[in-house]
Amino acid sequence: MSGEQSIKCYRCEVRESIVNLNGRKLCPICARNEINNAIRKNFLKSGLVDYESRFIILELNGLEGLSKIIEETLTKIAKKTTIYYQTFSLELSSQSVDSYIHDAIIRSLEICSKEKPNGVVMPFPAEIFMYLLISSAVSRDAGYLSLYTHYTKIGSCNFCFPLHNISLLNMEIVYGVESKFPVASFTHFLIWVKESLEGNQEILHSFHKSIELFATQRKCTRCGAFSESDICKRCRDVNRQ
Ligand SMILES: [Zn+2]
Ligand SMILES: [Zn+2]
């Protein structure tokens, strides 16, 4: 028997499935609806969507396609309630995933203090957090697992993370976007995920339980990372430079 047999979509039972979402094989149209719905729910859970809310969507180097997906969802929400959004492009550090995230936060805070939006929308997908979790065994730095959430406030700025529990690899398949993340170790990690978890992505929906183990009582007041002190080591090091 061939393993290449096509399987009909779990939802519509008509079209052929192309992707495995939460253990169900779905066609492109049903999968897109499902992901759009999940993003919309994440937005609503952030508590930031209100009449005439203004959002800034960050378009980050290597993840540009994901900002387009966020725009697609916000456009739909905007049809039902009046909200506004604009996109800001940032070219971030490619030294490491942590420095990329740090850079994204610090530069968003600058934008936020000028533009004063209701929320800044970060396009970090689930695999970034999975990478941070796994690499923390070596780096001993799990600070930015604090951002695996719908919403967090850093300084006076509200951040939402509508893709934090949505798979980048699935979005690539469903929306036809291609990510070119600038940190090589993360790109290698993605290849490993693709090859070893194909068809069995349950880990993408369960690893978040481990994140709770890293939560600290305090967070860095500057960048929002889990930290034992008010200013995390990364912010102290950056200040010294
Ligand atoms: Zn379908
Ligand atoms: Zn910090």
C-alpha cells in the first residue's frame, strides 16, 4: 500500500487535505479559515480590541509574510468594529534569536512612545518559543518565554502576540508565505522540526506546558523578559556597551 494516498479534508470532506492542524488533516481553504479564526481569537483574548483601537503591526526582517497574515485577520475584525492599524518595518539584529527579540521590543518601545497606539502586534510564531525552550538547556536563558502569551505590558506599551501558539511551518503551507529568518541556528531548527515532526506536530501544541516552569515572579522592567532582578542581564549588558 502506498503512503502517498490522498486524504480528504476532515472538515469539508470534499477537498484534499494538505496540512495537519491540531491532529486534523485539512484542505487549504478550511485550514486558512481555522488559522484566521485562531488569530482572531488571540486578538480578542489580548483585550486590546475595542472601538477605534489603533494597532501597530511590526513587519520584521525574515517574518514579513506573517505580518501580511496578521493584516488579513485585522482587516476582517475591522469590518465588524472600527479599528485602525499601520505597519512599521524593522530590520533587527541577526546575532541570536534572543537579540532579535530584544531588539524588536526595545525599538517597538521607541515607536510606541511616539505613536501611542493601543497595541503593538508582534508576529512571533510558536516555533520561536519552542526554539527558545529547547535552546535554553544550553544557553540557560529562557527570558523571552515570557512573551508566549496573548498580551503583555512592557513599560507603557501594550503588546499582543496573536501568532504565539500558531505554527510557522503550517502558515507557510497554508498561506504560501516563506520565512527567511536571519538567525541560522533557528533556520536549522526549523528544518529539524519539519523533518522530524512531519505529520505528528502534537509537540507544537503541548510544549507550552513546560514554559510555566521558567516563569519568574519578576520580569525585566525594560524588556519584559523573565528575570530574577528588575533589569535582566541582557539589558544590563546592552546598557554597558
Ligand atoms: Zn476542507
Ligand atoms: Zn531586559
